[in-house]
Amino acid sequence: MAENNPAQPGPGPGSGPGRPKQSLAVGLLKLCWPLPGALTGAVVGFHVYFRQPGLNTDTVAPLFFAGFWAFCGLLIGMACSSLAAWLIERGLRRWLPGKPSITASLALLCVIVLCYVLHAPLVARLPVLFWPA
């Protein structure tokens, strides 16, 4: 009868035998990991499209194409920043075991700094890679 007692809460989601319980703050921090990469990717995609030589800007069509490039940059940036943050967080967990909120926030900070530092070289280098000078 004790196992069906509604007064005793059962194990919650994410608290299986091999998973530690996460707090809400850690979950929210992990949800923010893709944001810096998404913003940087969208800005880089938008800027790269408009730096294309010989672009006809008399119509509205370049805005749609720039939006497509920005969306593709957003998706690539989200994937890259999420992967980078996950790898950074995994490495920090070895040095700071038992402190998931600190490791998640440090990973987010590292990704923000990485995206800020990589923005200018990406905008400066990508048109050269795609279009001849």
C-alpha cells in the first residue's frame, strides 16, 4: 500500500537513477546557450549578403534573400553556440563538480565572449570566401 500513497511524491522528471536533479535556474541558463550564436549568425548572414558585389538594391527581393541568409546564419549560429557551450560546460564540470549553476553560467559567459570576438573576423572574411574580389 505504501507505494501507491498519493501523499508521497514520486521521482520527478530528470531524476532517474543516473541523472542528478537540475534546478530551474540551470535549465533556464541552458536554454539561453543558443541565443548569442543565433544573434551573431543572423547579423553575419545579413551583412555578408549585402556585401556581395554587384547587388541590385532597386527592388525588394534582396531583403528576402538577406532574410534567408540571416535565417541560415541564425540556425548555424544556434547549433555552433549550443555545441560550444555544451563542451565548455562538460569541461568545467570536471573542475567544479557539484556546482551546475556555476558551470552553466560560466559556459554562457564564454559563449557570449566567443561570439563577440568572432563577429568582426567573420564579417570581414566571409565575402572573400564566397565571392571573388
